[in-house]
Amino acid sequence: MYGFEEVMQKLKEEGIDVQLVEHEPAPTLEIADKVIEGIPGVRTKTLFMRNKKKTRFFMLIMDGSKRMDMSHFKDLAGDRQLKMASADDLHEKLGLQPGVVSPFGLLNNTDHDVEVFVDQDIANEERMSFHPNANDRTIFIKSPDLYAFLEKLGYPVHFENL
């Protein structure tokens, strides 16, 4: 399982520099925003969704302040029966618990069956922030580095208006 140390080691192996901020546990966006206030980079939220039959899984990365249009995403995904994944789904597919969801959970997805979407509104931001599989730390990573990292892991990124 990839926890914080393993995520950081993998990023180092890939030659990806990140800014690490250590803080008290921040299980919600409101708390996380306070502990990283003033640091340049878009504050993200990462949603994990699935279809009714649990045959498709989706990771959506968007600005932390934006509300997702579920009806629109259902159209994009071509599946009308989507919902937020459960805590059990999250643990099974990404080895994570609620409040820690980030693209780095994909390191634990041995099935490689998660489709990754990034909102176009933040796609060209210089840096993004994520929990590195632990909610007492936040990393800031350059957006192009994140996309290249995900591609190398076998997750093509879909840029859409979420």
C-alpha cells in the first residue's frame, strides 16, 4: 500500500519536485484551506464516484470551491446511474479513507480501472494542492508534472468542464 512515505518516494523517483506542508489533520476542505492559506496554487477537491453496477469508477479533480453538476457529468460519462463511491469502495479501490482522496490513491489501484477527469477551469493552473495519502500533510505539485505522473501510471487525463 502506498502511504505518505511511499508517495513521496515515488515522486522523488520520477524527479517531481513538490512543496510539502505539514499540519494538523484536515479531513474537510474548510480545515485544509485554513492550514494552507496564502500558499500559491489552486485548492482542489477530488471526488471518487462509481456507477450502480460498480463496473466503472471515476476520479474528478476540481477547484475546491466549485460545485459539480452531477447531471452534466452523467452525460459526459455516458452513464445515468452514477453516485459517490462509498467508504468501502474508496478503501477497496484506492486504499484510502474519506477525507484523504487524491490522485495519489491511484498508486494503490491495482485494477487500473479508474477514469480520471480534471475540470477545465483549473487545467492550466500552475500548481495544485492535494493530500499525499495522508490528511495531515498537503503537497503542491506543478499541474504538468501531475498529468505526466498520471499518464505514466496508465491513467490518461480527460479535461472536461465539470
